[in-house]
Amino acid sequence: MNAAAFRPALSRAAWLAALALLPLAATAADLQVVVTTPDGKPAADVVVALLPLAGGAAPAPRAEPALIIQKDIRFEPYVTAVPLGTRVRFVNRDRFDHHVRSAPGGPLGSIAPAKTFEFRLPAARGGREPSAEMVMDAPGASGVGCHLHGSMRAHIYVNPTPWVAVTDNAGRALLQGAPDGAADLRLWHPDQIVAQDQVRTTVAGNANLEAKLNFTPRRRPPPRIKGEYEQ
């Protein structure tokens, strides 16, 4: 066999050998988690966070900030969960000033906020909705309050991995793109007095998982009547 005929065979063999040495691409899945209270009822406003035992990708900054709206003497959403490094934007849609400040969390107000902040947002006027942003660069939970309106409460939970979500009224949360493999599932709710038990699981393809709180959260008051506090 001459050199010209031998060269392509060598190239193909070298290519196959190199391909065999490449690590297998990590697969990802969508994990739907349903959280209930001890008596089996859906638990809303529960943070569901996945922490792979083998580590995982660092949180990628979101293109758009997470929004927390001040409207009708209320923060919406009540619980916001974001990966570390996410920008959060507060927007005032009420026709009067609001204050935004970090506050101790937990039902007894005994948990110091993971991040300290404080600023004021002027009233919404003439179609303008004042806003302010900050980067959530400290993992953990932070309470949010308004110095001007003591009934206003919200919570921000910052997770060190990208896989974090908040349950809806049906107790469901979707963790998209979770890596296959062993992981701990962590639950957090603003009303908890003691930490929730972590759930050890194995992610393998799209799957459903059930988890249960060790307490029953308080019922959140309904929204104010629209326009009741307009000035």
C-alpha cells in the first residue's frame, strides 16, 4: 500500500481514538416537584432548590431582571427565587411613594437578611413607573419590607445553583435543565421556624417528585381592593 492510500486510514483511526477519549455530554432534564403540607394540601410560595452532589454549572446571568412589583400596598410576587448573581428590579405602580428595605425573615423575625439594602421609590405619575435594580450577590433568604407601609412583606431567596423555582397555588414547581445524577432537593418557606429536611434524589430524565413541608404555612391575606389606596 502506498503512502497516499495509507494516509486517510490513519486519519480516520486517529479521529475515532480521539472521539473515544472525549467525555460524554451531560444530559439535562425537567424535574417537576409537587410540595404539600403535612395534611396533603398543595403548598404555595415554597422555594424548591436543587443542589447536585457533583456540583454543576455556575448560574448564568439572566438577560432580563426578575421583577417585584409594588401595587395596591403589596409586593408581587410574595416570594421570588433566583440564581446567584441575578438582577432584581423593584417597580412602583402605586400613586404614592414606597420604601424598599431588607428585613429579618422568618415568622419571628429572627433570621438576618442575606443581603442588606434600602432605598425609596417615588410615586407612579403620568405613566411613569419608578424602578430600581440591585444584584443579588449573596446566597440565602432576605425579607423585604416597606418602611412607609408596615403591612407590605415579600421575600427573596438566592440559590447558589441555577435550578430554583417557587411553587404555584397547586404546589408545583418546575426545575428546567436539571443535570442527571444524585442531588439534594431543598425546600424553604418564609413561615418555617426550623429548616426543612433535604430530600436526596437521583435525576434521570424528565421526572416528577413529591415533597412535604414539616408544618402548615399561614394563609396569606387577600389583595387589597384595587384603587382603595390611590391618592
